[in-house]
Amino acid sequence: MTGPKELAAIVAGLELKVQGHPMCLRFEKLPGVYRVIYPDGDFSTHGAQARHTSGGKIRALNLLLDAIEREWVRSIPK
């Protein structure tokens, strides 16, 4: 069973992954929402966000990482 300290460490690690991603100009932790603002570039949107409820932060951060990675890969010229 994963305890609160372990879960908090997982959340903190995922937040660091988001903040360190090339697509992350700014990372915002708002009430119920994580938001990434993209750097200037030729992207289909200006950022991404994922909503979370109590206990859903890990899922939201993983969804956010998936979204910004998809946009990153999509932006690479073929």
C-alpha cells in the first residue's frame, strides 16, 4: 500500500518532469487544475491543462505529460 508520503513524492516527481519538459515555458498549479504554457513556436495551441480532484493529481499530471509530449513530437518537422 502506498502511503501519503510516497504519493506526495510521486506527485512532486511528476511535477518536476512537467517543469523540465521542453514544451513547458510556465507551469501553473491552480485550484483543481495543472496548466502548462508553451514557449513561442508553431504549435496548435498555446498550452495544455489537466483537471484534478482530490487523489487525481497523479493521473492529471500523467495526462498533462502525454499531451505536451504529443504536441512536442507533432511540432518536429518531418
